[in-house]
Amino acid sequence: MIQITPHMRILAAVEPVDFRKGIDSLAQLCRSRLASDPFSGTVFVFMNRRRSALRLLVYDGQGFWLCHKRLSRGRFRRFDRPGALLTLAAHELQVLLYNGDFQSLAVPSPWRRITTDNPP
């Protein structure tokens, strides 16, 4: 079982991918188009052309996991950010997997300054 945690690096390919590709072809795509090492433990997210399915590719130290989610109705939203690669946070990926709009989430920043000034 794969557990998505906040410390994981998650990269999404912005351009659609041919889902006839298997693990080896997607790993090669990670190297060539995304300029990333598929053996690094990074979670790679791919979407098909029709935006009806997602694939996650991740290496866990022993082998690759290839997870596939296909919607029974509707489509995933397009990635509105430019470039070939999109960095996601763990909570954004979870919203994406439930076909939510992760790009318009109103979530507090993970980094907040903590002050030690205690008023008397």
C-alpha cells in the first residue's frame, strides 16, 4: 500500500501521456521529459489525453508501484500552470485523486513563523 505523506516529493506531468505505456516507458519519460530520477522515491502523476484517468508511478526501494485511477463519470481538471512539470503537495494530490479542484484550495501555508513573545 502506498501512503502519501507531506514529506514526499510529488511531480505531475502537465502534458497528457499515452496510457499504453507501462512502468519502463513511464520511467524513461520521467528521465527524458521531466528531467527527474524515477528511482528517487518521487511520486510521478500522469494524466491521459481525455483526462478521464490518472496514473501514479513511484519507486519504494524494492520495485515500482503503478497505480491507475479511472473516473466512471466526468473528467479531471486541466493543470493551469505553464511548463512540463508541476510540483504538488500531498493534500493537493489527495484532492486531485478525488477529482477536486486542487488549484483553488484555500489552505494555510505549511510554514508559519512562531513567535516566543508572551505578553504578561
